[in-house]
Amino acid sequence: MWIQKRGNKYRFMERYIDPITGKQQYVTCTLEKDTPQYQRRASAILQDKITEKLQASAAPDKITLQTLMDKYAKYQSVTVKETTAVRNSYQAAAVGRILGGQSIVSSLTAAYVTDKLISAGETPACTNGRIKYLKACIRWGYKMDLVESPALADKISYLPDPGRKEKLMTKFMEPEELQKLLDSMDNNRWKLLTRFLCLSGLRIGELIALTDKDVGDKYIHVSKTYDVKLDKLHGTPKTDTSNRDVYIQKELADCIREMRKERRIMLLAAGASSNLFYPDAKGGYLHYFAFNKYLAENSKRVLGRKLTPHACRHTMTSIFAAQGASIDTISRRLGHSDSGITKEIYLHVTGEQRKKDEAQIDNIRMLSS
């Protein structure tokens, strides 16, 4: 370590060799004094900086889990929505805590990872969320030449979740349940909103972000979303496939007409104006948490379980599947290329329909003997 006086302060420097280029590099820090105490402090700071630099260019067989997750987070900060990046940061913190952030990725085994995750004592659903994140992180690391092999991601298995089917049933409404819920709603504004979400399949953030011009006679143009958690508008929807035109069927067209009528009356009474399709009384963005609370309380009272606005989206999936729409048709309408829950709901509903069809066939008698 060497020191240079810079005005009233001191610059401490240390050399190291970049393992990738083989060239000599150096790190620096500036402190107020040049005393033994400050020299020790500077040495610790410089060593930390060197370690960080070396980890940043670590060979695939030396990279730590924390370094890999940090790099993955940096990549996601510019490639995914802010809410997705934040959600994954929570998963990263949990995975690092459970598996040990300083663990060398190439030394991890499926048995070790599985044992540690199970020992954490979390629910199967929660553990599977950790596994999903870890798999994605490792596969990304392999593509970026940070990890030697994606084999670990392939070897780790999701835990069986006996309650998953029961949980799946709470994510959507049967047609008769939807009608029962709507009939019970005494707030016409939230009732119309619930109808719209179930008929269109839009995410609540996509509905909030709609302008009046986005809703035409034949299609709803979805090109942006409102992040209810971060309280901000995004110029693009959740994913590339979320940018879409949603066909307006007759039931949805009727609902839209009622919503526009209710909107005009509300804004006129408040003396307000808005270019939003379904604003609040003052013309601003709709109050998500008020609707979420109303829907949860009413669904609990009427159906015995709390539903979120996203359940309306899944409800569209179940009703369309029951009416014979293909999974591809449903996926395009929802605006995603792949969704595990959508596929599960689709297969569940079509499977139940198949059982009903088979039961009807069993009761048919064509011959007398």
C-alpha cells in the first residue's frame, strides 16, 4: 500500500492482478489522516475493494452464491419490471440466508440445497418459490459464463404440495359463484369493475392505466400498466406479450357502456374531468386498495374465502376453458406466453368437464341387451 497527500486529505492505494486480463490494477480510498489507525482502516477498505473486484471476475468454479445473485439482480434491474426485481430481491435474501451467501456455487449439490431448504421449516409453496428463483439464477449464470454448468438447476426438484389443488380452487370463481358475488355487491362502481375484470382478463394495473381512447368499439388496447405497490405508471405492460389488443365480446361491450355512463355521472357530480377510462371521483387513478378491500370482504362474506382482483383474471380463464376456448386463445387474451397457474386452471376445468361428459355417456343406453 502506498499513500499520496491530496490537499488536506490522504489517498491510499493498493495493487492487484486482474485474473482475466492478467494486467496490474489498483484500488484507492481517501481518508482525512495518515496515522497507523487510519492506515489500518485504509488497508481493510482496500482489501474489501480488491475482494469485490476479484469476485466480480471470478472464474466459474470460484464464484459465490451471493456474487451470482448480485449480478443477476443487476441484470434484472434493467430487464424486468421494478416490482419483479423487488420481489426477486426478497427471494435472493432468503436463499442467501438459508444456503449461505459465501457458498461456492460449483460446490453446491442438489442434496445439500434440498436439505437446507427443507430444514428452514417453510411451507412447500414458499420453498418452491425459493427453488424457482435459484433455478432461474443458476441458468442465467450459465448463459453468462459465470457458472460452469446448469446441471444443479435441473437436479433440484420442487417439493410436493398436497394443498396446492385446494389453493388452486381459491384462485378463481365458478360462473355461479361469480354471479352470486355480483348479486351481493351494493357498490355499483366496484360491481362494474369486477364484471369488467372477469370478462376481459385484464390485470388490475392494466385497467387502472387505460385511457378512454384505449377502449374502442371492438378492442381494448393494452400498452401500459399502473404499479399499485409503487404507485407509479409504467409506459409498458408487465411483459412484451402483455402489449396486446383484447377483443370486446358482447357481454364486455355492455359492461363498458355501463362503466362509461357511471363515469360521466361521477365526474359531472364532482365537477372533474379525466382522460382515464375508469378514474376516481376526482379524475385521478382508481384507488386500488379500496377496491381490493371491498372485494376481499364481500367474497369472504358470500363465498367463504377472500379473493383478490387477480382472481377475476383467473376466473376468465376458468369460464373460457369451460366454454371450450383453447389454452392458446386464453393465453393470447391474457397477454402471456406462459403461465403455470393458467395451465393448471385450464387443465382442472377441462378435466372436470371431461368427467361430466363421461358420466353422461355412461348413462346412455343404445341397445336393449
